[in-house]
Amino acid sequence: MQIDGIGRFVPRDARDGEEWGRLRDFCARWGLAAFSRDPFIGGHVTGSAFVLSPDGRSVLLTHHAKLDRWLQLGGHCDGIADARFVAMKEAYEESGLARIALLSPDVFDVDIHEIPPRGT
């Protein structure tokens, strides 16, 4: 299954299929605005990357100050309708690494989550 601007994803279970369907519907409804931070459409696409150690046993995480959580590297698309490009760009910017190899051109995981309002 493919979504323009996001890529190809093969759901592994019912949860994956549901999340992918929600994402597909969101992108179909909002088009390029889905990749923006338009506050009136109820969400936006971000791109994130799991940066693994060379042996594949460790993942690099970053502390998200506003959410006070450790997360994979990534960020807002800010109008760039290419989530894979955004994921790689953010991985380079946030990690400081000089070289990152893409393990697969496909989407690894889809996660739709609520962000709590600021101050709660």
C-alpha cells in the first residue's frame, strides 16, 4: 500500500492496517496541507527515523523537552510533502552524524498519537 509523499507500507497486523488507513484517509482529505502545520485540519504528518548502531542492537533517541519523553529522531514536514526526506534530514540534523544509511525505502512503522495541549 502506498501513499503519495509517505511511501509504501506493509501492515503486519490489524493495528498497523487501521493506522495506515487513518493516515491514508487524512492525506486524501487534506492533500498537501496534511504535510503542513495548519492548525485547522486536526493534525499533520511528521517524519521520523530509527537510527541504529552499526550492530543493530541500539537505537539513538532524543529527549523531547515539551513532551518530556525520549523519542526517535524526527520532526515536522513543514510543507515538504516527502516524509522519507524529512526523516533523513531530521536524523542528520538531530544526531550530528556524518553518514546514515537507509536500510529500506519502505515505511517501518505508522503511529498516530494525540499530543497533549501545552501546560497539561
